[in-house]
Amino acid sequence: MTPVETLILVLYFFVLSILAIYGWHRYYLVYLYTKNKDRAPQPLPELTAWPRVTVQLPIFNEMYVADRLIDTVCELDYPQELLEIQVLDDSTDETRSIAELAVRRYAAQGVDIKYIHRLDRTGYKAGALEAGLKVARGEFVGIFDADFIPTSDFLTRLMPHFGNPKVGMVQARWGHINQDYSLLTKVQSILLDAHFVLEHGGRNRSGLFFNFNGTAGIWRREAIADAGGWQHDTLTEDLDLSYRAQLRGWRFVFVPGLIAPAEVPVEMNAFKSQQHRWAKGSIQTCRKLLPHILRSNLPLGVKAEAFFHLSANFNYPLMCVLSVLMAPAMVIRYNMGWYEMLLIDVPLFFAATASVANFYMVCQRELHDDWMTRLKYLPFLMSIGIGLTVNNTKAVFEALFDKQSEFARTPKYHIEVSADEWIGKKYRQTVLIQPMIELALGLYFTATVFYALANGIYGTVPFLVLFQIGFLYTGLLSIVQQYAGNGVVLEPATEEEL
């Protein structure tokens, strides 16, 4: 081999090995979950005296779902004299009049509900929550994003967990009211289910740190203050506050049996925007807090899991490198002999991909009686995860180089059943360059698949096809949905979206 060929193979196997390690970590999460099944939070007796609770509803340009959110929250089954509702509206469009009218309607019926509108978006969602907290009267604070529809028993089922004075936050599981709308929404529902059931469940039951998800949870107000309050130097203020609070010794509880239904994005560009914010915010939080965690006197297991949790999105730049190197590495090793290639490549790829399949399969088995029929979505799930590589790699580098950006909220369109339509509605986003890069990578892997078939390198074809479909699907769907519905005015592309 030439020096260049040697360098390509060394880098290729180095990247693949790291990805395999993170893949094996998913087996560890499944192990934690199953090992500690008997430590799941149990139903608790009702409190003898219900405390005052403030429910905060941070919204920004949510004209299609603001009414639904306010209607649902005002139906919460909790002593009316102890429940305060804050609509924290930073909107700049018709949402302002919709939300304010709804607040007036319920206030006239005797509901303790207030409309708070800021003149600017300083701190974005974290800033709105902080502003509302300054005038809130509750000892505890519940938070719901605009796309959620909490059940009426949400507060009465979660509040008893605060009977333990060390508990600082209680998180419910997200549901998905539109999971059957499309392939994209089905895949998102499976992704989120595994995050909550296995990641939250495994970590919480094992005494490890896990995070508040920004909505569908309740905080002890004292814990927020003790941890330093809401801060807006990251795009994931929820993850940031979660780790700061747990570093201060507050305990968190995850209640998988209580589901808070919500919409998942129906547009690929909206899904990408959401994933970009989460990936960038997690790396910002990693930079901010991981050194403090590693220097603390926490148990080694807590530190190790925090490292894997906060650093997981570094996998996306590695996936980008792997995507570029797969074809040349395959050609080089084919010339060396296909047998050596199978002995090294396939086990590493299997470690990285089989662990993912197992992770989501176990979750679906835990939640659904018909879990076997849901396994057909696993290849698409892995492909779409690969297709996010360009999007999330961009987010990681923005976080690493401290590029500041707005909190880009995920558009919601009040999509609940298959007959509901999002085409023709506001808030759709334009993304210009990224889908073209994804399409180029999809065509690149198409050529690589043909090369593998032509030369009889069949062992690599299933892995190559995952990359091919992932990039083609995310790129094409972004373009098709972006221009669907002629005459619709799209939100202009920001530098962030380019």
C-alpha cells in the first residue's frame, strides 16, 4: 500500500472503532434498564396538602396550536385556588391575539391565568421561563410546549413524587398523537420512545443522571434557584439546568406510566431544525459542564454515563468522515483481498448497527404487543439517522466554534390525524444548500453500491444501502416538501438554515 492508502485505512478503522464503542454503549443502556426493572417509580399516595403550582406555557408564533394548549391546560384536575397558569408569549404574529383572547376567556370563568408578552426575545425560551418565574407564585413549576396536550390528571399523578424533599424534578413520557401520519412521524415516534423508555428509564433506575426534556415535567422551584436558574448560553436550557441541578444533589424522577401526548414534526426541514438545535445545544452543554462533572466527586459510573450522554453527538462528524472514506477504503481493501475485508469490516459495522437495531427493538417490545410488526421500520430508522449526519455535523461544529444562533422553534401545524394537512400553512422553512449536499452523498453511495455489486463485495452492500437511502431520503424529502404547495410564502432562510 502507498502511504496515502495506509492513512485512509488507519483513519477509516479508527473512526469505525469509536462508532462501535458508542454502539456497544446502547447495549449497556438496555442492560441497565432490564437489570433495574424492579426499581421503577411506584404509584405514591396523594399528598395530604396540595402545594401551589404554576404552569408555564412558553410559546412563540404558534397560531395553529396555542388555543389547543391553553384549552387543555385549563382543564387540569387540580385545586383551582392552588393552580396558576402563565402564557409566556414572545410571538410576533397572529398568535398574540389568539393567545390573549383565550386567556381573557378563561380568566372570565375564574381561572387564574395570565398573559405575559415580552417586547424582545432575550434568552429565547429560557428567558421567557425566567421572566415568568419572577412573578410566579407557585412552589412548583410545570412546563408545556405549544404542541403538547397534557392529560387532566397530569399534576395529581406527578406531584406526589415531591413528597420526597430531595426530588427536584419529575418528568413524564412523551406521547405522539400523529405518529401514524407518515413514515417520518413513525420513525420519530420510535426514536423518542427509546430515548424515554430505555435512556431515561435505564439511567434513572440506576441512580445516574438524566435530563428534563424542556416540557411535560414539573420542577421544584427551589431546585431551579439552587442550580443557578434558567441560563441561555446554550440552546438546550433544559439539559443545562438538569445537569446543574443534579450536580447540586437534587434527585430526578422519570415516570414512564404517565404519557403527555404531543405532535412530532411532519416536515423533514422542521425535523432537521429540531435535531440541529438539540445536537448543538447538547455539545454546548458538554463544553460547559462536562469538565465540572469529571472533576467532581461523583461516582465513576455517573461520570462515565454523563460523558457518553453529553458527547454522543460527536458521532455525527465521525459519520461524515466515515461516509467519505467508505468507498476508497473498500476499493483499497478489495485490491488486497475480500476475505480480509470481511474479517475486519463486517464485525465492526455489525457492532455499530446491530446495537442500534437491538436498542429500538427492545423498546418497542416493552411498549407494544404488536412490536414484531414494528420491526419493519428499523432499517428506515437507521437510514434516517444516517441521513441527519450533515445536518447534525453542522450543529456540532457551530457549538465547538462558539457560533451563536437563534433558538429556532419547531413549527407545529395542529396535525393529529392523517386527514390533517400542513401544506399551505405558515412557518415552513427554506433550506438551500444542505439538501444538495445530502443528495450528492446519496448519489455517491449509489455509485458505491453498484461498485460493490459489480465486484461481488456483497458483505458490505446492506451497510452501503443504509447510507444510500438515508441521504437520498432526507435530501429529496427536504426539497420536495419545501416547494410543495405553490403560492405559499416560506419563512426566509437564515444563515443558520443555509
